[in-house]
Amino acid sequence: MGYVKTAMLMAAMTALFMGVGYLIGGSGGALIALVVAAGMNAFTWWNSDRMVLKMHKAQPVSPGDRNGLYAMTAELARNAGLPEPKVYLIDTPQPNAFATGRNPANAAVAVTAGLMQSLSREELAGVIAHELAHIRNHDTAIMTVTATFAGAISMLANFALFFGGARERMGMIGTLMMMFLAPMAAALVQMAISRTREYAADKAGAEICGNPLWLASALEKIAMGAARIDNHAAERNPATAHMFIINPLHAHKHDRLFATHPATENRIAALRAMTPTTPPVRAQSSRPTSSSRIPKSGRRGDAGPWS
């Protein structure tokens, strides 16, 4: 059902984009809008991961890092049947994480320093598994496309006053209304898609790491940390907020129209409901994995390599 809903929302986003183009310039405007969208999507498809990582000043993590972050991510990627993604660390005290990349072969997982410091080893495994689920479900590509459409619709709507055809079709009041309502509608669709994909990634992430309670506990801690600790890079680049596992912008505590994420308490409840009935699921892999589903840190007696 999640994929059906996502497909319907994507179709709505495309129809809205074409409709705005038609209102501005008739059938020619709709065609131009389609060409512009294709060009923007092509550019973001190839460059979005580098752009987002640069916005947040993410630094690459090398294999064999002392915290064991790279090894844990590689192990969970094998559990998910994915190629090993690149791993990045963001120097911010707010606990959070996101995934990016146009496909599983060109993907990256980024976690914050605050996340490493505030979560146990099992909770961190749940978060990384959630981000790997986004990669496996191609959510990173879906959200790149929807974000591009939303930006293009806003751009087209702002151009409406400069096109006589739009004023003739709708009048000045109608044109002004479109300038405000079209971007708002695009944002609503984008956010609805984001909320849908978060629930799906929670479920798949719990299956990848083998225990939904790890992710549920992590979400609770991340939500509390994100509510009181600023993420300055995210505040400067609010268009990237939907990518994070928890909204980094201190807003939208409930499943409202303008929320980029589902309510955290609803996500936790859904994960806890999985516990009695959902057995651990491991994708087929050509390499063996450890029985704990997450690798050892190399230090005995620690709660986690970042404690």
C-alpha cells in the first residue's frame, strides 16, 4: 500500500507541475515545464548526494575507524543485500542521520556526532538499518525527484506575473492565488510522500537489524535531542529536513499536513507492535554475517564503541 500511495502522490506532483505550466503558457507552457523538470531532475539525479553532504559539511569515515561505524554499516548492508555504502560523519551535537544517493550502488549514510554520543550500539544499528532501508527502497531517489518538482513548481508560479497568458486565463487575482497555492500544494504532496516512506523504512529497518525495539528506542532519544539541540546546517538548508530520520528543525510534532515526518510516537508504537509477530529477516548475501546482526567493536565490556 505504501508504494501505491507514493505512486499516486508522485502522479499528483507531476500533474500539478504540468497544470501550472499550462496555466502560465498554455500547451506550450506545459511542454516547457516538462523539459525544465527533466533537466532539473537529471542534474539533481547525478549531483544530489554530493550537494547534500557538502551542505552539512559531512566528512568521510574510513574502514577500520576506531568507533567501528564503518564496519557496522557494512555488516548491516550485507544483511540488507546491499553494496557497502559510503559512510560520513557530521560534526553537530544534534543526534540525527540521513541517507542519500541516486541508487544503492552510489549511496551514502551520514550520521551526526551527537548520534554517536547519545545512542547505544544496538540503537545505532537500528538507525543505520533504517537509512539502509531508504536506500534499498530507492526512497533517496524518490525524494530527490519530488524535491526538484516542488522547487520547479515554486519557480514557475513566481514567473506567472511575467506571462500575459496566465493573466488572461485567470485574471490578476487568480494569478496571485496560483503563486501562493501552487507551491503550497507541491509542498503538501512532497511532505506526504516523505511521511509515507518513513513508515516503510522503519518497518524494513527493523527487519534488517533484527529487532524493532532498537529503532524504537533510538527514535525516542533522537526526538528528545533534536527538540532541544540546534542543527545549524539544517536550519540554513531547510529543504533537506525531510531526509533526516527525525525532523531537525524543531517543528511538527504531529501528523499534520505540513509535517515532513510522521509523529514520532506513532512510529514508535508501530515498531513496538512488530515485536511479537515479526521475526528477523535477512536478505541473501554472498558473505557470512555475525549472529548478532551487528559487528563487535573490538573493545570488550563497552556498551558501544562510542560510549
